[in-house]
Amino acid sequence: MTETKIVVFKGKDIRKTIHNNEWWFSIVDIIEVLTGSDRPRKYWNDLKKNLLTEGYSELSAKIGQLKLRSADGKSYQTDCANTETMFRIIQSIPSPKAEPFKLWLARVGYERVKEIEDPELGTKRTRALYKAKGYSDDWIEKRMRGIAIREELTDEWQQRGVKEEKEYAILTAEISKATFGLTPSQYKKVKGLERENLRDHMNDLELIFSMLGEASTTEITRSKNPLGFGENKQAALQGGAVAGKARKDLEEKSGKKVVSKQNYLQQPQNKKLLQGNNG
């Protein structure tokens, strides 16, 4: 099954996935963004017929059905196309958003191809984005290390039979609850966040304890070799408990809570920067 990722253009979600070492995008998602239609599938079916009538039969050969995760959490076969084919489809859609969307699509599609050829580019680009948003070098170092620790953990889960995105979310929530006493969704409410990435709004200590919880879970997982979701859930609870114990100990000795209501969006200039970077 392909892994569904979400990118955002002007506040609208667009699903994408890697296929043949390049990004393929959901056609109906892009049509909905460009047209504002409440029936994007019908719009796409009609457009596809028109394109075939106009002699663009080679276009249909470049459209593939890939399994993408839908809003209900299930995966369905969805018409998708790579960046090049999407450009041709966009040309047939009258929309004032077409030109800015083409620029956005070219950037999003290009980045992944280059990162496959040179994975270090992805790390450099992430660092540059955080720097542009105003984060300090020290914070960026912690955030990047946290990303690496997270990837190590998810690799271990995958090798031990955890496959579904829902299972990853549950395991992550168990670590967070054991570490901070809050699930990620509860944590976001404390910080007044909605769709933003929680860890992008953590302070140094919060990032450190997040890393400790996931690094501890990775170590326990490697040591005990749990198999399947149920056994990995126990390892997640134990790993989170290690970080939770350390957090409580620090809070007792310092007299201060680790969990903070502060977040990066509370600074108006940073909110504008984040909105700009989201499209």
C-alpha cells in the first residue's frame, strides 16, 4: 500500500504519494482546489471525457489509480498523476489559481525527486525552512535530532508488524500520554493549536522529553523485540514512562511544569511567516 502524505495549498489539503520515485498527486483534490467545485469527481469525469474527445488519448495512459487514504481513514483507489501530467490537466481548467498553483506544484514535485537522488537535500531544506521562520540554531538542532529519533522508532515499528497509520497514531499517543500526561490532541489544545505540527511549537525542554520518550521506546523495542500492535503498545507505554518519570523528577526539583502553553504562533510576526510558508 502506498503511503499517503498531505500537502497544503492556500489552506486546502492535497493528497500525494511516492510512485516510481516521484510524487503523484490526487487529481480530484487538485480539481477541488482550482475550481472550488463541491463535486470534484464529477468535474474530473467530465473533463477526462472532454480530453479524450479532443484527442489527448495519451494522457489517460499517464494517469494511474493508486490507493490513497481518505477522510474516513480508509484507503481507496484514486486517480493520480505525476507533476508533468498534472500540468497538462491544469491547462484545461479555467481558474485564476492556475498559475500560482503551477509554481507551487513544480516546487513540491521537484523537491522529492532531488531528495531521492541526494537525501541530504531534504535535511538541508528542512533546516532552511525552520531558519526562515525565525527558529534559533539550537532549537533547530534539537528538532532535527527529534525527527531522526522519530524515524528510527517508526522503522522499528514497521519491522515488527505495525503497518497502519492509525496504529502509528495510537502508539505515538501512548508515548505522549506516558511522557507528558497528555495525548497529542490534548497537548495541542493546551497550546491553542489546530492543524499545526505540535512539535514545531514545543520549547527546548518539551522537545527533549519527546525525544527521550521515543528514544527509550526504540531501545526497549530493540531489546524485547515485540511483534504486532499489541506488544508494541506495551513497549510504547514503557518507553513513555521512562520519560514521564524523568519529567516529574525535574518538575519536583525545579518547581516548574515542563508542559507550556506557549507556542510559536503566539508571536504575530511568526504567524504571518508560517501562513506564508503554507502557501
